[in-house]
Amino acid sequence: MSVHISTNQCRTINFQRRQRIAITGFCRVTKYRPCRVCRKPDWCGYTTDEQTSICMRISNGSTGTSRNGGNIFHHNRLFLVANPRTNRKQAPPPIEIAPIEVRNAVYQELIRRSPALKYYSQLIDGPSGLLSRGLRESDTQNYGALPRTHKERASLAHTLNTFVTVRFPEYARRSTHAAVIGVPGFWQPETGIIQLWSPRDYNMPLLVIPYRDDQGRIQACQLRLH
Ligand SMILES: [Zn+2]
């Protein structure tokens, strides 16, 4: 498949804050709508239906290369770089994304506490597990897993929130939000119980695929549903 980014295909409306809203075709990312893969505000692009990103920086995990040399990502799989859609009325004001040091530490701790290896028969050895996709056994330890039920994920989120308050005490005190809020994937409804990913239960654990920057730090994770 070949995807071509052309800025003239991207019709835009200018709003007061020069926020660009696309109507058709492909658009370039902006600081208001950064790249969903690398989070940067320039160079990359996306389709206006939000189903496909063309990232110019990260190739790991892409499904192909576009005509302009970008890496194609289809978002039919879930992405931890954004929080799941919740009821708009209940959605709190936007929260600033946690710095890379915090994100990296939280995602590393998540993978350490909840490795894909914990669900060996489902995520590693299963019909569409990591081994069936050609990964070596030794590589599988780099992947994490989100438990199947929202209760188990909330428990993991609680543990990781405590981790942030201990590891980054100053950062944790920055606002009234729970410490881990700001790391994509974590959110806090009015009940106050921190949630990790969606409020629903799945049939199987979710595979967590880390995306690292050029210094090896985990900047985001992709979730894969089986
Ligand atoms: Zn990008």
C-alpha cells in the first residue's frame, strides 16, 4: 500500500488559535495535533479519518513505507499514546503529557511487573503469539501485558501510581491529579480509582509493545488485542 502526503489535499479552516482542522485527505501534524507515533509537532502526517499515521521518525512497528519515505501506521490497533475515549461530558480538561523520563520509568515498571511472559500460553506461545510472528524466545521479555479485566488493570495502575510518587516525588506533587496521570493510558474518573486503559473487560490479556526513542527510552506503547 502506498500513501502519499500532500499538504494541498489537506483543506484547513483557520481558527483563532490557528488550530488546523482537516476536512479531507491527509494532513501534516501540528503542535495541537502532534504525531500519534512520535508525539512530535512537525514533519509527520495522518489521514483525516485518524485511521493512519505517517511517521517520519519511527519505523519500528510500521506496516510499510509511504512514497515520501514515511512509516505507515494503521490505528486499527489501540495506541497507548492516547487515552481511550470516555464520555465527553465527564472528560476532565486536558492534562499535560508526562515527561519522557517519567513515561519511560512507568512503562518499564509496567513491563517488569506485568510481562507478556506471565501469559505465556496466550501471548507468547498461542496461535497469534509472539513466537508465531517470528520473535526469538529471548526477545519476548521486552514486551508487557495488560490484564484482561479492568479491575486487575486498576490494581496495576494503583501500584504504578505509588511507583511514581516514590520515584518522582517532586513531579508527583505538581498537581492535584494522581501522580501517574499524564502518562498516556492512565486516567482517573470521578470515583478516584485510577484506571489503566479502558473500563471494560477483554477476553484475553492485551499485548504491550514498547516504542523507544533513539536513546532507548520507552516513549509510548502500542496495545495489541488478540
Ligand atoms: Zn511521527
